[in-house]
Amino acid sequence: MRIDTTDVNDKSIAYPCSLYPLAVIRRATKDYRAICNICIDAQQDVTICTFVDSRAPLAITMGEFSNYLLELLHAREGEAADDS
């Protein structure tokens, strides 16, 4: 299943707030700080992440970051299921 994100430009991705909680995005940006500087612009309906100073090719870093967000979301869902 592909969750659609919007490429704002070649260095930014907009993640819908309805699918990507800000707390998860903030955690992922902290985890990625050794790989890339990611600036967060939290708006009402979307969170825009802008990627700069990547140690790997930027397109790869952006894709892997999106995959990592999905992994974190999946882990959160698993933790919630374990609590019930």
C-alpha cells in the first residue's frame, strides 16, 4: 500500500497531518540528524519537511526517511494493539 505524500519541491515533502502525527515526524528527524538536516514546517493540514546537507544522495535520503516514518507508524500501531 502506498500512502501518497506530496513533493513540494525537489528538497521538500509534505506529509498530511491526518496520516503522519507531528510527534512521529519529530522523532524521525532526530533519528536522522546524523544523515541529513531536516527542517520541519508544521502547518494546519500538512507538515512540510525540507531536506538539506544530506550525507547520501538527497533523493535516496528523502525516500528512506518516508519509509522510516511508515515503520515508526507501524510500530506505534503494534504498541497500541499490545496495550489492548
